[in-house]
Amino acid sequence: MARNIQSLERAAAMLRLLAGGERRLGLSDIASSLGLAKGTAHGILRTLQQEGFVEQDDASGRYQLGAELLRLGTTYLDVHELRARALVWTDDLARSSGESVYLGVLHQQGVLIVHHVFRPDDSRQVLEIGAMQPLHSTALGKVLSAYDPVAHSEAIEADRKVFTDKTVSDLDAFEHILDMTRARGYAADVEETWEGVASVAAAIHDRRRMPVGSVGITGAVERLCRDGELRPELIAAVRDCARAVSRDLGAGRF
């Protein structure tokens, strides 16, 4: 069995200590509570402080949880609320469209799949929760890039890899696609990432009307497209799903 890393265990114990009880704790309190030498405790606190997980009050010298840790915790809660609010609506979308449904959020210059509803048939399918998709070539990624300034910056700065002969990597052309996405309220991917595969996605907004994720359907081009264009009823279904989840998150009417 692999051995645990002692320094990480101590750092975790320190964060738990700061999360409970008094709001701020001094070095001596932390060291004695965890049975550590002051020098050891101070070294761990200094590292956590450099990473933004711990902050030190200038006046008292006491320590408290830092903004970065709180931000990560908020992100965790936001993703779980997003999934919880989307469950019924994504099931309905899969049933009405007959296609696989994906729920994605921005993560590390890509789209992290946080929920996946299988296509409602008897075909063999692989669960893709935890998979990453590119921002610039997928419908989920493009709609995030169109509405989320952070996603937009990351898509611009990233290496926009060419996956097929239909992938758009040129910056001006990509910006034009984002303009179109904002104008029509959805993003499309017709064989830009995988040959023979098409997708359509729309953005989900929270109570602050900020984009927090995207939802879309993916399937074979011959099922999602008619006469070379995405079927309008599927586009409408995806947009309705995104609006419904947004309303449940407190965004009101979109």
C-alpha cells in the first residue's frame, strides 16, 4: 500500500483546524493543536499562504482561510448545484431529441464534462463524465467562449488544434463564429472535432446572469443535420433546456 505524504496530511489538518472553531488562530495555537513544532507549522503555513489557501492578518499575525480556498469551495458548490438543477431537464432533452446530452463547465483551458445522459436507445455507450473537450472546436466550448470572458481569453491564448479539415483555428474566423453564436444564442460543431459527429449547445446562466456552464446534444451528422444544416427543432430543444436550467438557477427569463 502506498504511504501517505506526511506534509500533505499536516497541511490538510491545518486547513480543517482553520475551518472550524475561532475565525483566526495564532501560530502557537495551530502548532499545539496539531502537535507540531512551531518551525514545522510555520513552514506549512508559509507555503499555504503563498498559494492563497491561508491569509495572515497584518495586525494580529493570526491566520485564517484564504480567498483561493474559498473560491475553490464555491466552484465545487456551483458545479454540484448546476448538476442538480440540470438533471431533470437534461433527461427530458435526451428523451425528446433521441441524442446524448452533455453538461460542461470551464476548466483548465477546456470544457469539463460534469454530466452525461446516454442516448435513449440500446446502443453501447461510454460514460464521459470527467472528460475534457476543447474550447475552440466543440459546441459546448464555443458557447462558453462566446459568453464567458475568462473562457474567451483562454480560447484565444490556447493552441487551437486542427482536428479535421473543418476545424476553425484562425483567430479572426474564430471571433466571427463567437459573434454569430452570441447573435443566434447557440453554438454548433459539425465535424469540427470528430468526423461524422455534430453537436449543438447553449449557455446556462446563474442568478447573477453570469455564464456557469453549457448544455448540448451530440450525435451522428445524419441524425442532427438535414440538408447540411442543423435541424431547427433540435436547436430549439437545446435552447429551451438551457433556459429552463438557467431559470432554476435564478436567472429569470432569457
